[in-house]
Amino acid sequence: MSQASAAKAEREQAAAATAAAETATAARTAEHMATIAKMAGPQKAAVVMLAIGVEAKPIWERLAEDEQREISLAMSNVGEVQAEMVELLIKDFVGRLSSAGSVVGSYEHTQKLLQQFLPPERVESLMEELRGPAGRTMWDKLDNVNENVLANYLKNEYPQTVSVILSKLKSDHAARVLTSLPQDFALEVIQRMLRMEPVQREILEKIESTLRSEFMTNLARTSKRDSHEQMADIFNNFDRQTEGRFISMLETKNKDAADRIRSLMFVFEDLSKLDPGGVQTLLRNVDKSKLGLALKGANEEMRNLFMSNMSERAAKLLRDEMSSMGPVKLKDVETAQQDMVNTAKALAENGEIVLAEGGGADELIY
């Protein structure tokens, strides 16, 4: 082959190689563009923020609190983003990104970045939301997830997977979740749990990974407090007259909502469902100066419940005190009763007593 022919062959090979490289680049670009087209705004913003690093502080300061929360959640879940895709998202930073090679988004990276320009308490608040329910392990966290929220997620999984998950939860929580699942599905899960053999570590790790990526990271954004529960708490803090007026008004517009709120409210009369131990614990913690006033407006059954859990002498002194009060204002009685309710709720939160809220199926039977 002549020197001219060899040179021509080399040029053709180089041209072919260049064309192949351009084709491959075009294919990657098209793939990246398709991925970008599917990305939500917060995801795109998260990649840009991670690429900018601490110099993004002026941008963060201009964002609203809910925007900071949403972008932070996206940052903690974005994983690794290749530089080519980042370049397509933000052309102004091609030089910096090309030298960096890639951007890695993780929980640790997110926290470290936020600490550079947000107050510590704000960072902790954001990261707490990203962490989801309290707990050191995935199973600890699931034990703190509302059973209805967890059941709503699990009902779309395979029964075998659900059986593994429930076998790792505390028995009482697993029972509540099973109760919240569709009946036929729950029965299938129970049967799988009965036949369950030791689960391989790899499978368990895969289930944990899926729960973490598909459920826990989205829990803070998707799980919101039931609006009826929130309204019941608000109604609990009305005086009786205001509460009655609003409930009556709501019943004319939306009876189902009024009934739901009423069932969730915990009122003074619900203290009658306390067991003797609960009554005695409550008596030790209430403001003694207001006890007589609270019971002054109670029915005889409620009075007997509390007095039967006192010494005979203490009960007699309380009756004498109530008799000597004379007429009292309804507002003062309701305030004293609400104080007792608040004390009972605080004791319940500390696990010192058990409250049966809403009556019905929750009422204690002796």
C-alpha cells in the first residue's frame, strides 16, 4: 500500500471513530434529555443546588420554607447524577461540573450543605422530616408509623412481602395493621406468616431498601394529620356553649363530619371510662382546689366514680366543699373540667393511664 493510501485509510478510520463517538454522545444526550423530561421541578432544583454547593446560600435565603423542605427532600433522595446530565440542566456551570465529574446527593450531603447557611434548628427540623418516624432501625421506624398509613401502602404489595414486614414489627402494631388491611388480603398474609421459613439476609435487605426508598422517604410529604382529628382537638378547647353551637351548625351542613369530630373528641364525661387505677392516678395529679368545682357540674355517676376511689374521709370533705360552694358559674365549672381532661391527656401521653377516646369499640368493659 502506498503512503497516500495508508494516510487515506487512517483518515477514514479516524472519521469513523469520530462519527461513532458523536453517535454515542447523541444517544447519551437523548437518554439524559428523556430522563430530565420526567424529572419534577424540585428534583431539577436539587441537582442544581448540589452542584453549586455552599455558594447556593443566596438562593436558599430567597426560597419559602415549604420550597426549602421540598428541595431538601429531593436532594436527600437524588443519588448520583452524571455531569453530562447536570450540564444539560444548567449550562452556566459546565466548566465547574466537568471538573467535578459528578454530583452525589445523599442524606449526609444534604445535611452538610444545609448547615453551611441555615440556622441549626432549621436544619434539624428539615432533616427530622427527612428521617421520618423515630427509630434506629427500619423496623423501629415502621413501629411508629400510623397503622392506617402503613396498611394503605402494604395493601399494594405481595402478601409474602407483607408477611415478612409484619413479622418484624411489634405484635400489637402488627395486629393493628392487619386489622386495617382488606380482610381477604389480611387472611392471606396470616397464612403466609404461619408457613414462613427463615428469611435470607439478602431478601430482608432488599425489602428494607425498598421500604426506605419508596415509603419512608415520602412519608413526611404524604402523611398528614387527619383533619377531623385536628378539628376535634380544636373543639375540645371550646367552652361547652361554643362547642355545641359549632357542632349544631356543622350538622346542618355536613352531618358525617360532625359525627366524626364528635367521635374523636375526648370530653369530661369520657373520664367515666377510666379504670380504678386510672382514676386514682388522675386524682393524685389534678389540681385539688379545682376538683370540687369540676365535680360540682358532673352527674352523680361521675361523682361516685371519683369519690369511691378516695378514702372515706377525703370523699366526705369533698362533698362538704361542694355543698358549701353554693351556685357557681357554668364557665368556671367547664374550665375546671377541661383542666382535668388536659391532665388526663398528659398522663396518657406519658403512659401512666389509658384513655378510651370516642366511646363505642374503645370503651372498657368489666
